[in-house]
Amino acid sequence: MQIDPEAGRRIHGKPEPRVHIETFGCQMNEHDSEIMYGILAQMGYVKAQGPDDADLLLFNTCAVRESAVEHAFGRIGQLKPLKYTNPDLIIGVCGCVPQVEGQVERIKRMFPYLDLIFGTHNIHRLPELVERARSERETVVDVWESMGDDFPDILPAAREGDLKAWVTIMYGCDKHCTYCIVPTTRGKERSRPYEVILAEVQELARQGFKEITLLGQNVNAYGKDLYGRHGEGAFDFGDLIELIDRNSPGIERIRFTTNHPKDFTRKMVEQIARAEKVCEWFHLPVQSGSDSVLRRMKRSYNRKQYLRLVGWIRELIPDAVITTDIIVGFPGETEEEFQETLSLVEEVQYDAAFMFMYSERAGTPAAQMEDRLSVPEKKERLQRLMEVQNRIARAKNEARVGKVYDILVEGLDKGKPDVVFGRTRGNILVTFPGDESLRGRIVPVRITRAGTWTLEGELVESPVTLA
Ligand code: 5AD
Ligand code: SF4
């Protein structure tokens, strides 16, 4: 990508203009914001302290549930006064919301003063978008239906932090679950070539990063679009994991998210089990424990098949941490169907779960379905589910007291000068007494106290510096 280092100065009429991005939603959006910061840095921008001192302000939005959209819109409205205090400020809205039909008009109606609206498929065109936002009087709207052929394999990224990095392995999702807006906002599956991914990981290792998370809407579908499904030349997610595990000196931990149980094969579990750096954490969104609801959701697996996958993981990686996403109150969900979700949660014994009330997304097949539940009904089910899951999570964490885990220390715990935090390989957050010098090291920590979501511990022995 050719980027003019003088662009920022030209657009704002001053050296080192400042940019601030507010990000909503999933890791994919977080990483897109890192890429936008990377592109803007090459245009001569520096990061602002916050929205107040920004010359360019972007809102990277999420559309997965209506609450996420409202959250972003609330924040955009709240920051409107900045347009008066700084008339030269350029404000843009991007990410998933503008990709949804009808939303650009809604955004323009609500926030007529915006300079720029764009989507998820053209962030690589940011330099020209910002130039146009400056020179054109009307709101510049540029939303692409899909990722163009000019989307570069390699984009600059200004990453948050210097220990953990996200690495996109594929874009989009071909699954079309009936409740989900993601195929609309993120388009079709498109894998990045494995050489490009490996080179990015090796570069991150050279820069001193210790942990990478392979990102995709459905990482288990990696490679299908690029290398075929079977036979000669096929190269799937398990092969990618093996390749990176063996060829990333300096990287200590490899994670991956998010998974689709349908595409997660036993071969992949075996490859993960063998790979040394790949962490024992499986986020396996189940959505429902009821076969009839799973059918209506078009999840393309049933309860038995899902439990078979969980079984492979427990068999091959006995100490694996398994987490999930669950939706309650899907259209037509009966009390019996909901009970099956409760019983599945009891059966799997998840370490943690993200639990949501179904949110209708216009344009998805589920939005046309009958028998929608009332908000109080959905709330009541969510409450019951959370009680069950939180009890399980707490019991699982209590069973960890007395055990020793390797913790990658990320830094000081907020506001405390003598407590640090980090994560187990299973991705459980642990705090323990320590100082800044531990940052970036992997140290053994004995668990002393358990909460529902986090653990407390103490250092077992003086740590060895990892080169
Ligand atoms: N309503 C509620 N939750 C949803 N999710 C996706 N779409 C919806 C929706 N329409 C949840 C799923 C998914 C997670 C990222 O968000 O559980 O796994
Ligand atoms: Fe949505 Fe299903 Fe794709 Fe996940 S796999 S992003 S739930 S469509």
C-alpha cells in the first residue's frame, strides 16, 4: 500500500494531526481499528489522548444486537458538541452498522453533521476517504457490498500493547445462521494465504510479541475458499495451526477465535493437542441445547454432534477450558426447549459463557419467524441461565485453588501499584502480588482464591526471564 506521509498535514493544515477511534463490538472490530490507526499513522497522524483533542474522530460500530447499535449511537450523540468546539473536526462512522440495509439513511438522519460514513470492506481506502470528507460539503458515504479484489493481503497495524497481537486469518462468514447479521456486515469467507499469515506472525515475534490470537468469524473454515476442501493442495485450520506452532520462535502462546462447531474436526483437535504453543482454550458457541431450536437457527449441528466435539476435546486435552455463547428467547423457544439449554450447560460444565437475549435483526430469516417472546420472558430465561452457568463457573474456579498455572503477566492491575494480572493458558484472568518487572514474563502462580470470573494467586518461585 502506498500512503502519502504528508496526507494528514494537508487535510488538517497542521503537522501531526490527532486521531481517536471509539471501537464497539468484537475482536475483529478492535483489530480493524488497529489497522485504521496503522494507516493513519503512515498518513502522519498521531493518537489523540481522547475524543476531546482529536482532529479526526471515528466510531467503529457493531451491529450484532440492537443494544450494540444503541450503545454506539448514544456515544456518537454524546460527542456531538465537539463539532461546535472544534469546527474543523472530521467525524466518521464506520464498521458493521453502515453495512446493514437502511442504516446509512438512519445514521444520516440522526447525525446530519457527520463528514464520513463507510463500512468494513474499504478500510484500506481510508486515505482517500478522509481527503474527500475534508473537501466535499456533503457527508461522504462509501459503503461496499463486498471486499473488492484490491483488498491488500498486508495492511499496516498500530497494535494496542506490545505483548498480545491479533492476526486475521480469514474474513467473513458463509454460515448464514438465521439470527445473525454478520454475513451481511462482513461478507463471504475469504482466507488470507498462509505464507502471509506466517510472515506476519514471525514479524510480530521479532517485535517482541509473546502471544498471538488467530482471528476469524469461523476460523475452522480456514482455507476452504483458497485451497479446497479435500485432497491434494487442501490446507485447513489444523494445518495452519501446525505450521505456525512450528515456525514462530519467540511466540509463547497461540490462541484462536471464534469457532464454529460444525467445521471443527477431530483432526483439528488432534493437531491442537500436539501443538506445543497452542493454548488449551476452546470457545465453542453452542447458541442452544435444543435440536429443534438449533434447526431453526440453521446451526447445522445437533446436540449430539456438539457433545461429540466436546468429548474429543476432553479426551485429548483433559484440562481444556471450554467457553461458549448462548442465545435465549429465539423465536418460538418453548419452556421445554429452554430446559434443554439448561441441561446442556449442566452437561458440558462450561468454564464461562456469554449469554444473550435474542435480538431481532432486520433482514435475517429469524426476523420473519412467528412466536416472538416478550422482553420480560427473555429476561427471565436469561436470569435463570445465568444462575446455573455462574454457579458452574464458580465451582470450576474453586477447584483450581491450590493448583499452579503458568501466567503470562500483562501488567499492573488497575490502580494498584503492587498487584499484577495475567492469564492462564486457558485464558482465565489471574491477579497476584507482583510488580511491573514481571510484565511480559510467564511465571508459575499458585491459586489462592476463586471468584466467578477471575482468580487470585501468589508467585510460586522467583521467575526466570524468558529471552
Ligand atoms: N441476538 C442475540 N445474540 C446474537 N448473537 C449473534 N446474533 C445475535 C442476535 N441476533 C450472539 C451469538 C454469537 C455472538 C457473537 O453473538 O451468540 O455467537
Ligand atoms: Fe454469525 Fe453463525 Fe457466522 Fe457466527 S457462524 S458469525 S453466528 S453466521
